[in-house]
Amino acid sequence: MKTFVQKFGKFLSGMVMPNIGAFIAWGFITALFIADGWIPNENLASIQGPILTYLLPILIAAQGGKMVGGDRGRVMGAIAVMGCIVGSDYTMLMGAMAMGPFAGWIIKKFDKAMEGHMPAGFEMLINNFSVGIFGMLLAIVGYYIIGPVMGVLLSILTAGVQFLINAGLLPLVAIFIEPAKVLFLNNAINHGVFTSLGITQAAETGKSIIYMLEPNPGPGLGVLMAYWLFSKDKMTRDSAPGAIIIHFLGGIHEIYFPYVLMNPAVIIAPIVGNICAIFFYTITGCGLIGAASPGSIIAFVSMSPGPQIPLTLLGVVIAAGVSFVIASPIIKMSAAKNLEEAQAQTAAMKAESKGLTAAGGATAAVKDAAAVKKVVFACDAGMGSSAMGATKFRNRVKAMRPDLTVINTSVDNIPSDCDIAVVQVTLVERAKKSAPQAQMVTIGNFLADPALDALYTQLTSGDQPAAAPAGETAAPDAPASTSNKKIMIADGIKLNQTPGTKEEAIQAAGELMCKLGYVDASYVDAMQEREKLVTTYMGMGIAIPHGTTQAKGTVKKTGIVLFQYPEGVPFGDEKANLVFGIAGIGDEHLDLLAKICEVLEDEAVLEEMKTTNDVDWILKQLT
């Protein structure tokens, strides 16, 4: 249940967080230019209404559609949410969070149904008309159903909040807010729920206390100060001042979560601290004009009406003071705790909530291995290392998991239906942006890495489907397009080479590909640049240097060359005996890479290939 809540919360947060800049712009326009703002300006204040009514819901719906259905889902989500906006008198942030993913799911299902059935020459017509027609239909559904339903839901929630305020019970929501924050639901709570409710209240009164419930930096500040002064562990004590700056000024509340997890009893401190602050804000009539994000003291104060800034600051002080007073004796009486262990626990929880793994190859447990349907190996260009890694892993798991699809792609084009993405450590951040929904498995190389062994064990252990579901087939071993003989020729194989540096080996491979007419001369420089990004050493004595994504336009035709170095060329701490230079157009080279992976399964053949003097024998093994 906790895992589902975390994933759901993260999905909601994933729709909002990329658009935080738009929320900030709207907040500043509101705070500055409305009648009660810092510098009232009726003309400029008129901007904030359309931003709130149209821009923010459209951005959220588009992001939600993209997360599920890619770029086509993005357009679908933006079209569909317009029906919700026009069909309700309420701001449709929650409607956007429902309609965007639903629209992405619809177009994703349509695209899947059309795979292999689209008439040649009609692709653009079908793709454009499908988005237009389905978008129109969903906009109508949004107008008559989703918008009104969300309006009713918002009115109920607003009435509930008003009841809590009138009954003096609003401070008690801190009992749920603070533990949920430590489970990394802070952004989902703030932007997925409270912002929508706050907008409704602010539209009536010009401000809303709802905006103050989650982002107040005071409760976390009190915890960090208590650890700074009273922790028995020197590392924890020394780390607290830096964490205070990041939390209080930077607004990154996640920084204090490990300190709470280190001693779970400490959670009482921020709960009571926030209860006291909310009670203070309730009796003094405080509120913010717009959403404060991130939860920095700077954002918190900037969204406060000018005359109420002293009260807003006092509420932060109260929260921090109460939290500090309660946390201090708990920390004093506790044995010294290891911050590194708590941070590791936090990283694991965050990985679980985000669907990610910690950097460095430590794979988070796959909670429901049978539910994993697509694994994507991603490298910079999606041409060489990821292709070999995907082929080898596909061959490895296909007997146990015929239902599992294993493909490769470039790190910037990971598909939206990817469940697990396998990437090298230096490419993780790019992979996260490309596929925020996917679990990341970080590795050192694509052929022989402990993280791949762990992933294999998790995906093939337990009860798994015995065969592919009806109507589906297992992923093929490799795409078949052109003959291997056309891609690798005898003139492209150089044996018994004298080892030098890896740069020299890459240069030699590139120059030979240029000589054979596979690439332009500029491709050689792109191969060197690619190696600087992340190593092309694959493991097992094999390297496959190739160009960057940007260099694909310099490839004239698909071709692969092989340089054999019996003594080995140093690629970092490893040595490559076989250096394959690759230039590929589309998927034409993948069948040969698949054949290379087959060779890897036979250790005797692989070792012979590293030392043989027979070019014809090598060609025979690879064709």
C-alpha cells in the first residue's frame, strides 16, 4: 500500500514539478500587481487570471499526457483538458491531473493497436487525425463529465477545509502532513492537493492559509538545529549546518528527512511544530497569495501579503522553536546514530517513490517483477553499447521471461512505457528527464556488471508467466535487415595490432571506417568525443567506439570494423583486446551486434578471436 501511495504521489508530482516555473511566475504576478499587492497595477494583474485558468492546467495536462503517451500524449492532454476548463467554474488543476494521463493512455492504446496495421503512405494522415479526433472526443467528455465532477469534488474538499477552519481543527492536518513528507510525498501533497484548494480560497479572500500548510520551513529547521547542537555523532553534528542552509534558504526539505529516519521518534517534533504554526496562522488570519515553491523562507515570505510578513515570519519561528524544543531531548537521550545508514535508507525510499535506483549500480528491489514488461538499455547514441547490452540481456532472460521486451535506444529517447532503464552512471540524470516513470539501473558496462546480474535474478525469480500473453510474441533476438557480410568485410578486420592508447585505437578504427566509405572524416572526431562522455568499453575484453548522437548525419552507410589487440589496449582500468568501430544507419548493424553477443556466450570462441591470425575464421564466426 505504501509503495502504491508513493508511486501515485510521485506521478502527480511528476506532472507538476517540471512546470513549477510557471507557478512561480503566476505567484509573483499575483503578489506584485493585484489590488492588495506590493505594486498594484490593474493592467498587469489581468495576466494572472488567464495563467491560472488556462496556462497552468494545460501545462500540467500536457506533461501528464507526455509521461504516459509521449509527444502525442502531450498534445492529446492539452486538447482534452480544455473541455474540463470550459466545463467548470473551478480552476482545473486537479482536472488536468486526471485528464492528461488519461488522454496519454488513450493515444498509447491506439498506437499499439495500429502497430503493423498502418497502410504505407498514410502514416502522417492517421497520426494527425487520430490525435485530433480523440482529442476532440476527450474535450467533449471533459466538458460534460470530468470538469463538472472535479468541480463537485473541489467544492466538497473546500467545504471540508472551511469546516476544519471554523471548528479550529485545521492544525491537526499536520499529523498527516509531516510523516507523508518524510515518505517523499511533499510535492504531491503541496501541488497535487493543497494548491488546488488554496486557489479556490484565495479567489474569494485574496489569500489562503492552505498554501502555508506544507512548505513552512520551520519544522524541519528545528530538527536540524537540534541535531547540530545535541547529536552525539560527530559526522551528524558537522553535517547539520550545511543541511540547514540547503533546507532553509534552498527550500529542499528532503535534506532533513534522513535526520528524522535516523531516529523515528523525532517525527513528533515537526508534527507539533507545524500544529503550533498552523494554529498561530489560523488565529491571526494569515495566508499566502500564491503557492510557495520550493519551500524556502524566501519563497514563503515573497508570497505573503506585505502587511502580514512579520506574522508569517513569526509563524516560521514558532514552528522552528517548538520543533527544536521537542527534538532536543529526544536526540540527547538517544544513542549515537549513523547518518550514512539513514541517508542510504532515505535514498532507497526515494528510489522506491520515484521508481529509481541509487547511483553507482545498486539496484532497488523490483517489487513486482512479473509486472515489468519492458526493459530499455540506453546509451548516448543508442547505437552500440546499449544495443549489445540489450541483445545479451534479452538472450539471457528469454527462456525464463518470454513476455519481457528488451530493447535499446538513445538516453534522450527512452519510451514512455519503459518499466526499467539500464544506463551508465554518468547518463542517469539525462535518463531521468527522458523517462521519469522508469526505474533506473545504473551500471559500469553493458556486458558484465553486478547490477545486471541482480536485475536478472529479480526478473526471473518467483512466479513468472510461462509464455507470452495471447496475441503477443517475445521480443526477437535482433532486428533482421541487411546481411552481415555487407556490414563487415575482410578489409575491415585488422589483426595483431600493436597496442597504444585508447585514443589511438579509436582513431585507427575511425580512419579505417572513413577509408572504407562508411563515414565522413568528422565522424572520427565524434568518436573521440563520445569516449569522453562515457567509456565504450563493454567488458569481457571488448570495446565498441562510435560517434555521438549528433554525428549520425555523417554516416554514409552502415559498417563495422574490427581491430584485434592480443596484448590489450587500456580503456581505463580494463583492457580491450577487440575494438569494434561502428557506424550505423537505423538498425542495420544490430543483427551483427547480436551475432557478436552470441560469440560472447562461447568463451573458447571469444578467446580464440582475441588471438587468431585468420581473418576468414572471424568473418565466419560473425556472419
